[in-house]
Amino acid sequence: FFSVHSMVTSSHYEAHSAESYEQAYFYEPGAYMQHLVNLVSNKLRLESDTPRTILDVGGGTGNFAQALIDQNPSTKSVVVVDPFLESTSQTTSDKISFVKAPAEVFLEDPKDNDEWRRGASQVLLKEVVHHLHPKDRVQIFKGLYDAIDPMDEATPSLLIITRPQVEIDYPLWDAARKVWRENQPSAQEFQDELGQAGFVDVQETLKVFPSQIGLKRWQAMVKQRFWSTFSNFSDDELEEGCQQIAKERPAKDGVIHFEDRLIFITARKPVGSSTR
């Protein structure tokens, strides 16, 4: 299913183990993950006692799904759909199951034995939509639309978490910021495409989390290419980029500060609507 665009992404993430992935600042347990769990719980209205099944597309190791279930025990099940990473020791709930597949699987109709693609209450796409090829996104959204059995006329059926195309505050350098802009679609593009796929009540909010990290740790993460933004830079270019980061972001006691800016896009499948 992989396009050229997603093949680049796939080779990048396939090179990372579950352990290295979870050690990155944005994916390890801690204050940041708890902040994100709270936001997702609020956006999907998980605090209610209504049982539900969530499709976590691009859910990686399942650690985030585990955190969601721990905080919202009424959740019936979470199906983590991801082509690369395996579960870790932190994923202990029998409510979590794994399907090894890319998001592009939704370009095709489900097979007879694809029960996991039927009757999902909600879909979560956390930091994954920018990896989808532009020509595939509407069709993938239509496939996700068909997988959803909406809960009611108010609860969001789908949640996208992505980042701004331009207004970012991450410790980068000019060449990396250019790569970011070129590979990060705007939130408006996603909203328009969700509408084309049949979703309604598409809404966007921006959430900011003040962050801090040791400069050396951040530089090490960059050199390890923890984001695909860095995947095509050579070792020498990354070294030079890290030097530029140190100049642009003087560390105080070895620590640099920045804002993590996340865009939350919710959408709803109307109750009683047919598949596309």
C-alpha cells in the first residue's frame, strides 16, 4: 500500500525500536503524556461511563492506549493499528489489541475477517496524518468513516492530533524548519478533506504545553532522527544543526524551553448514515 511518500516514512520509523521510540521526550510516560491523555479524554468525552471501542491508528507501542484505559476504565477496548512497533511491557491491559497494518489499509474495503474494521465507536489519529500521502487522505478518511458506528449526535467520532505548519516553537534550525513546512499540511487541508469524506461538525482547537528539556538530550534525539523531519539530513548536517540550535536557544543550567503546540481536530459521523 505504501506510496513513495509513506515509504520514506516507513523506513524511518522501522529503524527505531519500541524502546528508542518510547525514550523520546514526546512519547515517554510523564507530565507531557499525562497532559495529552487529559486532552484526548476531554476531546473524545471518555470521562463518561459509556463503553466504547477506539481505533488508535498509528498508535505505536500501545503505551498511550494503555494510559487512556488506565484513566478511563469504562473504555471497552482499544485496537492499535500500526505497521512497525510492537507492544512494550507497559502495555498490560487485555482491553488492548494490535493490528499490524498501515493507515493505507483503509484505502481498500475490509476483508471478511477484518472484524476490527467494523463497529468502532471512535477513531484516534495522533501525530500520524502528516505522513499520509495527500492523494490518499480523503480515501483513507472515507475508509475510517465506514469503520465507525457513531455513539450519538454530540460525541466526536474522530480526533486528529497534529502540529502547525508554520507557527512552531521547537528547537530547530532554518533547514529543518523548511523541511517541516514542506511536509506538514495545514490544519485547514485536513478539515476540508474530512468534510469531503462525509464527516460533519469539524472543529479545530490549538493547545499549548510549556516544555523544557536538557539541551544535550534534545541534541541527542535530533541526531537519532526521532522525527522524520531529520531523516534525510546527513550526520554532519545534523551536527551542524545542533550547533545552530545551541546558538539560537541558549541553555540555562543546561535546559532549553519551548512551547509544544498541538492542533486538535474533531469530527463526527452522523448517526444513521450509511457507509460511503
